[in-house]
Amino acid sequence: MQALVRGTDGNFWEEGWDGNAWNGWHSFAGPFISAPAIASWGPGRLDIFGEGTDRQLWHAWWDIGRWGGWEPLGGVLASAPAVAAWGTQRLDVLVRGSDDQTWHKWWGQGAWGGWEPLGGVMTSAPAAASWGAGRLDVFVRGSDSGLWHRGWSGTAWGGWEPLGGYLVGDPGAASWGDGRIDIFVQGSDQTTWHKSWAGAWNGWETIGGVLTSGPGVATWGSGQLDVFVRGSDGAEWHKRWGSRGWSGWQSLGGVLSSVPGASSWMAASNVIAAVPYQQQIYELSCEEAALQMALAHQSLSSSQGRILGDLGVDGRHGYYSGSVLRWGNPYVNFVGDPNGSEVALTGYGTYHSPIARVASAYGANVLRQGQGIGASDIYRAVLQNHPVIAWVSFDWRYHPPGAWLSFDGAWVQYQGPIEHAVTVVGVNDSSVYVFNPWFGPQWISKGSFEAAYATYSSMAVVLQ
């Protein structure tokens, strides 16, 4: 986690969190006349943007161990910039122009695009967030001092919509996953106010503090938020949301002259320690072995037999009724005989929801579970020391999924006889390290992993 601020000397100052402690303040050359913006589009990558004394946009970057120099990107700014990254090699920068409307510039396919006007009447710097590839959400304070929002869907811009509230300073925004956005503002009572989107907009809530700036916000994983503000003493203050709810406010010191900027970034590679390898002891207990390994990272022990018992085993065999395969429901329990055969339709396995249910029952912290969890989200989790149970094809190739009709009347995604699960415990620039319950520990190329992982619609369970 990196926190970036503008100091009283006009320079940008950075302080990093390594997972255990803050590492002290470090200065970047300036001067700049407003708050910084910071984003990361991949492991080991940081991009920093600032408004120079010439009122144009300036950019510098850190890329796996070295800083690039400052480069001018033009424009005529009337506020601090905002930046979001929706994927590798993609950056979207938003600014308030001299005409008080929102302007947009982007980096993609190895080059900068031109400046694009987005309209509106701004009375603050913008905030920006992205909850998925091709998605961009922009937030500003309007002339009514309320929060306004405009979104890019991947093909077109929507119109500006009012979200209410009464803002004193610039808003801050972040997204911790698909379909999730969190907005923070400085209210008229000088405290921090919060609003979130998760399929619909929630109401405003205060999380306290005494602010003399708008907030900066960053996320480093599902369900994780870090909020940074300038307090009444001029220092930077920090508050965190995680599995235990909101923390108290913590002073990070320093003397700030602007809104803090924040971003999360990661090392380029990692192998999670304290995950013991376990082989599957039944013909089809790969999911149970994968969970057994991931649980050990939280010092929780169990056997594959106990996990099967707690999952529930529907031992009925599958059969064809005409051209339709009928079988049990792996979204509910284990389907078939754990020592059975996929080929003979006597045994199959289970999917994410029963595995997550049992993990939670054992006291594990399940950060995320379901289908549609992108491979990049898995890499990010592993880089942050979170083991992941991933459903893959047994032969590490992509297979178009089919379906069967379960005995309880639900259609179940199916591709067989290749269903398999592994525990992902490492990642680097080109490969993924898995504890494969059948073959043992393996480094698999990212291309092969992503093809196999796509077979079951990107199904995973991410543990603390």
C-alpha cells in the first residue's frame, strides 16, 4: 500500500505499508500546486500524476525496481487529477479543465490518447474508479455541492446523475471488486462520509474523523479499504475497513498541504509460506484436499473425510434421460461416490458454494467465492498471501462447458470427465504455482492456467 501527499514544500511525499509497518516518508521532486493521483495497473507498477506550476498534467512511474522520469502530458488543469486502471497497460486520467468541465485522457495499447471533454459543471477535483475491464466511473462535486456521477460502460458514456450529499472537499473513490464502488467525501460537519454501490446505491453514513481535506482511498483486496485524510493537526490520518469492520483513526504524521492520494501495488512474484501440500486420498477428493491445504494457512486443520461429511455426499449415480444428463447438484453438496468415476457417472465432485460454506463453518475467513472471479484477481490475492482454491480442467486446457439437469431441477454447468480443483499458492510474471492434489506441486504457465480456469467460468474460493 502506498500513500502519496503534497507537502508544504510543494513536493510529493510517499510512505509505503509492507504488510507489517509503515516505512517512513520519501520525497519526489516538484513543485506541484495540487494533490497527487496514483494508480497501479499491475504487480510492481505505480503511476503518479500531478498538476505542475505550468498548470499542465505531469506523469512519472515506477516499474519493477526503477523510476521513470517526469513527462508532460498537456492540458490546462483547474484541479488535481484523478486516475484509475481497469487492466494491464491501461490508465484513465480525469481532470477539471479551465472551463470547469471534466476532461479525460487515457493510456492504452502503448500510447496516450488525446484529451476528451465529458461535460458537467465541476466545483472540485474529480475522483475515478474501475470495477472491471472496460468500466470507468467518474465522480465530481457539482455546482449544487452535491456528488455527481458519470460512467463508461465499455462502449459508451452514460449521462451525469446526482447522488446527493453535501461536499466540502474533493471526493475519493475505489473499487474492491466487480460491481462494487465506495465513495468518501468531506461533509459540511468536517467528518468523513461514505456511500457505496453494490447493485444499487446505499445511503450516506459517517465514519467520523475531523478533516481539513477531502479523502484519498485505496483497496488491496476484496472487502478491504484504506482511507486517508488530512486531520485538523495538518498530519495524515488513516482508517481501515476489513473483515472486522472499521478500525480507529491512526496518525501517520507528516504535514500535508493537500488531499492525500493512495494506491495499492504488489511485488511481482510471491509464494505463500505455511501451506503444506496434501495429496487427495480418494479418487475424486481434489476439492477437499485443496480446502485442507488452504485451511492450514489459517492454522485450521481438518481431514478430507471430515470435509466430505460436512459437505454432505449425494451418492446417487448420474444417468441420461434421452439426451439430458441427470445428476446431483454440486452447488449444494458432493455429487456421487468420492471413489467413483466421472467416466462411468458414478462420482463427480463439488463446487464453490459448499466449499466456502464448510470453510466458514470451520472458522476460516472467506474473502471471496463464486464464478466470474478473474485470473488477475487470483494473482492479486496470492501476491497478498491469500491462498485460492481454483476449479480447473484436469488436462490444463480450455473445454467449452455443457450442462446437466440436477435432481432438484437446477441446470448445472458441467464439463467432464475433467473437473479438478487445485490450491494456488504462488505467482510470478509468467507462471502460477499450484498444489495439485493429484500430481503434486506444479508451476503452470499463466496461459495454460487461464485456459483451464476458464472452463468452469472462473470458479474460485479465496481464503484469508
